[in-house]
Amino acid sequence: MQFGNDWCVAQIGAPQDKLQGFIDFACGIDDCTAIRPGAPCFEPNNLVMHASFALDQEYRRTGSCNLDIGVITVNNPCNFLFFLPRDHLS
């Protein structure tokens, strides 16, 4: 487990209902104020970006990334446009 250089983010193409369900679950436990309107990680305002934030919050808390809908990446979920699994990065 390596925090600071790795993040857990949503997979492109993950089912929207699973992403929303994870946001609801994680934000009931973790602090998700950063994805509220006007907060630093609100934009872009879309389900994948918000789920990425929630996935990473849970990853930081538990040390586990939900690999059903997430991947480990070196891209910060607050400032990236797409997600690639770590093994696809050169």
C-alpha cells in the first residue's frame, strides 16, 4: 500500500448505479465535502469524477480499492481527465 503517489479511482465504463451506490455508501462514512458544489473537487461535476473521489477516500481509510468499479492509478482524482490502470502506464 502506497499513499500519496497512488489513488483509487473509478473505472471508465463502470455501471452508473454501482458508482452512485458507492458514493452514497462512502460519503456516509468518509468526508466528501470536497465534492459538494463550490468545493475544490466538485468540477467537473460528473458521476465518474465524484465516484473517483469517494473511492479514493475509502482507499485512504481502509487501504483497499474496490476493484469491481475502481482501479489504482498515479493520477490524482481531483485533477485528471481519464483513468488508466497502473500497469498501462509507461
